[in-house]
Amino acid sequence: MDIDSIKAKANNYIEVESEEPFRSEVLNLLRDENWDELSDRFYTEIEFGTGGLRGVIGGGFNRINPYIVRRASAGMAAYMVEVQNAQSVVIAHDSRRYSKEFALNTALVFAAYGIKAYLFSELRPTPELSFAIRELGASGGVVVTASHNPPEYNGYKVYWNDGSQVVEPHDAAIIRKVLEIQGPPKAMTLGDAQSAGLLEYIDEEIDAKFVEMVKRNVVRPELLREYGSAAKVVYTPLHGTGAYLVERALSEFGVQVSTVPEQREPDGEFPTVKSPNPEEGAALEMAIAQGRREQAAIVIGTDPDADRIGIAVPDGGDFRLITGNQLGALLVDYVFSSRAELGTLPTRPAFIKTIVTTELQRLIAEHLGAECHDTLTGFKHIAGLIRQFEQEEDGPNYVIGGEESYGFMIGTEVRDKDAISATVLTVEMALYHVSQGKSVLQRLEELYTEYGYFQEETISEYFSGRQGQEVMQGMMRNLREEPPKVFGEITVKKVKDYQNGTIFDWASGRTNHDIDPPRSNVIQYLLEDGSIVSARPSGTEPKIKFYISCCDEDELPLPDAKKHVAEKLLMVRTEIDGWIREAKEHASE
């Protein structure tokens, strides 16, 4: 990108951005002739994707800032007025830098389009935003968050009138509307919006109803009340939004909650962790240390917008981290077996998981009488299946669903992953097993013995910038055009391409169009031993993810099965490491 083009785009941004310090950042970069930094900020425009926006905070078209937020809001508002005569939206935000300011900007743009904005005055979890849309009968909503990303990031997630993130055809249509916005988007002042009745702050009235919803999703409330006071839960919100509602919901059942004091208060800098991501064990280190000191029954962490959960459980004298796949298996086992025992399962009970989530959960759910449905990664797809169920006469009745990255959705009153409800249900599940004289880990071992041993691993590799996108696209292209025939000593049986909707069978050499929409840039290799390897570029971050799930097909004793599966996992991981190494070498040439 030449310097004249950079200057033109930078000056254009300065004209449409009205707020400091974002304008000043770009003005100073122009003054200092910092062309490398300016090129990164203007070589492309931050993409309003199918779920919204996510990127680094700062001035420029390739950054998150007030102008980009207002433009996104204007496009969404224009579309919502056009297709559903939108009357209201709900807006929430997390603890990140500028989240509160971006949320207000969003509200004032919607108000300018005649759409009333229900705005949480302080930070609230993403699942509460989804719940509030349904509770208030709103036409949609926005939550300003970048989930578990580093402090320099923020984001903007958009929701439809059923409380789920937007899906086809609305996602693409909103993107087109956003691209039509040129110049400064219209927005009301705060005073004018309030005077016109187009902005209303909401807080406690929704909090109370949300907590009651969380409590309705409990399977055995009497169990929590009986055993909760005898068990201590150590909890960390990781400087995010979860503390108030997690503490409130658990304490109303009499559960002792000991929140990590250094991580309780909201702080968008996330000063005590390298990454506020409960998928990573390092994020729970302080909570686990506190759990040791206080001899906790369980340690739980939620990410900054409280839609995902990580846990650790006692293991001898220490704590062991439980993976998202393992926690999902435990919750599926507990919910379906308990509700069957209590007679509270609906007709045609349904469980939904994503295509990269362990098949162990399918085996458990189906054994316990539930239907299991697969869908693409992302809870908007789970919510989409629920919509489909609700439209069918005598259709399946959704009970619980989840994905491997510690996201779970219990019941149908929230249409996105919900770490508040998942936390309470996880505590209930752990206390139930204690009441039966066993630990969570012992129940997990029993599941492996009954259904077979499964072990999963996710490899995430970051490729930033323009070149990084080209590298990831090249990797996915090679995996399609030259799919592997073996992983180590394990033969690939079939190749599923979710972008093209095809399944290729190595034995017959035939390609069938057997995958129904929606489409996604995902490739899966089905191995002859039942193992599955998936490749998927992230839709929100500059990284590509490989999901490995290996299982024991020989029904070996559990210790031998674990060893056998670990060897297979190593073979697969070695193959993928080679792909990544080769891609990096080509990129550096």
C-alpha cells in the first residue's frame, strides 16, 4: 500500500471520527510519518463478520473505535427497521477498555433510527443480554465484548429477536447495510434520547429475573440446599462480569462461595493473568491456589463476559483441570440420568453438540434416551436448531447443549452459551456425586469404562496480519486439494468438507454432496479407528485451530486404553505440527 493511499484513508478516518483520543492517534502517526503502523491500520477495513466485530482498539478503519461501532450500529439499525419494524434493542457491555463508551454510542445510534435502547448502566454478562432480549420482547441486541481476548481487543456481537446471535440471511444482509454507510453515522445526544423515551437504563429488574431463570434450570434444588453449606466453591470472574450473578445465584441455594479477591473487581487490563481464558490452565492458577488453602470442593472460573466456564476438581492433595469435553460429558450424564430418574424429561429430549465436540457425549446422551444433533461450531447454530425444533409439530425438546471450548447452554431461556447457569449446574453435579460417595473424577472414570476412552486436544496457531491470512487460506486450500491419506499409522477413511458440503470416501474414490447447509470453512478427517481430526480457521481471531479426538476402539482395560490413545494422539499431533512448520517456512521465503 503506497504512502499516498495511506494518507488518503487516514485523513478520511479523521473526518468521520469525532472522538478523542482516536482521532489524535492517527493525527500523531501522520505527523511522525509512521507508515508501517498506519499501513496496518488502513490496509483493510475491520470486517463486520457474521457475528459482529472483533479487533484491536485504536484509531483507523482496521481497528475498533467509536466510528466503527457507530457505523456497525447504523447498518444494523437500518436493516432491523426495514425487515421487522424494530421497536427496541437491548445493549450490554463487559469490563474492557471503552466498553461502556462503545455501548452508549451504540444506544444513541439506535435511538436516532427511532429504536428504543434498553441499556444496562453497568457491565453485565453476555447470557444476561440474550435473556433480556427475550424477556423484554426486544427486536435484537448488542453486547460490547471481546470475550477472552487480550486487553488491547474489544468487540461487538449482534443478536436477533430470539436472543441468539444473527444467522442467515440476516447476517449477510446486515453486513451489506453496514457497507452502505458512508460518512459519520447519525446519532442522538444522550439528553435527547432520554427525553424522547428512546433510551432506558435497566439493571436490577432483569438481574432478579435472570437469577430466577438460573435457579429454574437446577435439576435437584433440594440437593444444593442440603449439601451446599457443607461444600466450598472457590470462584474467579477473571476481572470480568460474572461475580455478582454467580455469587448471588449460588448463595441463594446456601452454597459457600469464596471469590478470589485479587480477581473479583472488573478490570479491562486483566492484571493478574496473561490471558483471561478459562480454557487455559494458567488463568485458574490463583483460584486453584486458593482452593488448596481453603480445601474447596471445586474451583470455577468464568471468562470476562461470563459465557464460558473452566473448572478444576480435587485430585488427592491437589486439583486437576477438567477439559471442556470432559465437563460436557459429565453434565450430559448428570442432567439426562437425573431428569429420567425424577420423571422430568420432556418427550423426545434433545442434546446438541458441535461437530468438533467429543463423540463421547453422543454415546452418553443416546444411551440415556436423548436424541443427539450435531451442528457447526458456534451457539448461534445451536440456537438455530432449537428454532427448528420449535417450529416442528411434535419436534424434539432441547434440554442441554455445548461445545468443546467450555461453552454450555442449559434450557431455552438463554440462546447463547451461559457460564452463570453452567456454574450452578456444575456445582450441583459435583455435589450430587459427593452425596453418592464418589468424586467427579471417579464418575468420569466410570464413564470411560462404560462408553470407551476418549482423549482430545486442540492446537491453535496464530498468523497475524495480511500475510497471516494468506498463510491460513493456503493451509486450508492444501488440506482440501491434497488431503492426507494417513496420520502416522492410522488410515483416513473419509474427508468431510463443510464449505463445499461434500464427503469424500477414500475406499470408493467417490465424492457425495451429503452435508446440508449451513456452510462453514471446516474440514474433517474421519479415521478408520473412530478418531476425528478437524481443521477450522477462527471466525473471530487471526488463528487456525486443529481439533483432535482419539478413542480406543479395542475395548482395552482403562489404563491400557489411556496409553494406546495417547500414542495415537501423538501421531496425529506430529502430523499437524509438520503442516504448521511447513506453512511458516513457506511464509518466510
